[in-house]
Amino acid sequence: MDDSSVLLIDDIVLPNEKAHRFQTQLDLTMLAVLNAQARTYANWQMILAESGLLVSGMIMYEEKAREAIIIARRSDVADMWGYRNGPM
């Protein structure tokens, strides 16, 4: 990735706690059918950090379904642009 590159991830982002019943049911269905899981904001921060990336933003475009665009940049250049890895 170039210094100015941005990674956009379109996915479901569950709240770190107190998720709605619909959201947890979806997570269990994904586990049972696909051996997958819906991830929380904290999960995304950890996964991206392990890859040398930093969450620089998140755009929630469907609140009830928790569908969002996660914006990530390289962690070694994110500070240069003034981004912090924290809740949006």
C-alpha cells in the first residue's frame, strides 16, 4: 500500500456490547451455516492492527442491520494524517 492508500471494508459491525437480539441471531446463524462470525468494532481494530493497519473511520449506512464502511490506513503513516485508532 502507498502512503496515501485507503482500504475500504463493507461489512456488518456489531457494537462491542449490548447488541440487539436480531444482531446476535445473525451472528449465530453465520456461525452455524458458514462457520463465520459477525465482528465487533474492537474485533476489526485488532484484526487490522495485526495487519499493520489502523481504523481511521467508519460510516454506518444502515443502523438497524449495523452495515458499515470501515476506513483503514497503514498504521505507520496514519499519525502523519492525524488519525487515531478509536471508536467512531
